[in-house]
Amino acid sequence: MQLAGDVCVVTGASSGIGRQTAADLAGKAARVCLVARRRELLDELLTELGGRDEGHSLFACDVSDRSQVRGLADHVGATYGRCDVLVNNAGYSDSGTFEGPTDIDRIERVMAVNFYGTVYCTGELLPLIEKSAPSSIVNVSSMAGRLGLAGSAPYSASKFAVCGFSEALHLDLFGRGVCVSLIEPGLIPTEGFQHAGLQNHPVMRHALGSVEDVSAAIIDAIHNRKTERVVPRWYHLLQLPRVVLPPLHWWAVSKLNEGRARRDGRKDESTGEDTT
């Protein structure tokens, strides 16, 4: 699938993976519709990409609000009349252990953006996507959608949902010329996930990927109609113990969580925060 002249809608385009992907798609002569909540950042990026004279546009939108997503679909239809590629990248995390009723709202907020935002954008744009076939839907999930860790219940729940939705949707749509690709980044420093401690760690910094890596994986999935890409690629191996030797998987996860708890404890002591 070639990208020159194609219409590509990228959500979460104001920063991080979405911003890099939008820039890389524009660099391949695609016409990009930039989508995010922060209009001022979209304006800056639109100018950098050459503006509307190059066929690009923007639409300020909260993907967790279905009425706003309907407005996005109207904008894409009126501006381009087609949608060759949809990259569902918008998302955020709200970490912390699940302690009871007060945490239900937290999970609902994360699910609203990460999962239902993906569903809303896919559903509202699907008529244009099918009309433009062969076309692509690329859903950016996470390794947290395959491997749950303590303190990440809201985020993992949303990303597990994205994985299941994407795999089933691919089977539903592939016969109609629409390829649904699932991108599963590992540890990627972005505005929302800075991983400052890991970036400075002498060993763990080598486990980090980059937004450039993820963007390249997204474009590879579009070009070659791949159903799944893990970034970095070797993160695939992290899933093997769970399948082949579950006791080893749970032992390793428990040790990892103990290490995280110790690091968090040291951080709390150094900042004087009350952990009681």
C-alpha cells in the first residue's frame, strides 16, 4: 500500500508517537488530518508540515466524546471524501492500585479514551475507510495489553480491550479490503510516559524504544498490511514464559513488582512524601 496522496487520520497527534507518525506520513506525501484535544499544538504541527496547501488539516477533538468524533468524521468526509488510513493512537494512563469503589471512576476515564475512543473513531470513520479500500486501521495498544503489572489495572484493562477488539475486527473487515493492524509498544519515552529513571539506568536504558521506532512500525504495518508489530521486536519474547511456563512468569512478575515497590519507597523517602 503506497501512501502518496492517501488520506491519513492520526489521533493523539499533538505529541509523542502520534506527532512523529503524522510527520513521517506527511514526509511520504500523504495528506494528514491531525486530531487531538490541544488545538494550539495541532496548529504548530500543521504549520511545520506545510499547512493546508499540502493537503493537511486538523480537527480538535476529545475521542472519548462520541459527538465530537462524529464531527471528526464529518470533517474528513467534507474535506477529503475518503479515509485511506486511520491511526488510533490517542490515549493516556492513570496508574495506581485498584482499591475499591473510588477507583471505578478512574478505570472508566481511562477506558473512555483508550478503548472507547478507538471504537468511536473506528465506527464513525468506517464508511469512509471501506469506501477507500484497500485501506488500513492501525490501533496503537501496548505490551501492557498483553502483560499486566501491579499498579496498572486501568491502563492494562484498556489496552487488553484494544488488543481483543483489533484482532476480532481484522477478521471481520479483511475480506472487505480493510487491514486492521495492532501496534504494541514497550517502554517508549513520551510526554505521558517519560521513564526518566530508566533513561538514566545503565542497563535498562537499552530496553527503551523511541517514538521514531513506533512510527516506523506503524508505517511498516500499513505498507505491508501486517496484523501485529511489537516495538522493540524482541519484546515478543516477554510473552513466552506466560504461555510456556506460567509459574516462571508469575515469579518474574512478582520480583519485578517487588523491585518497583522498593524504588517507589526510596523515591518517597527522598521527597519526604507520606506513604501511609
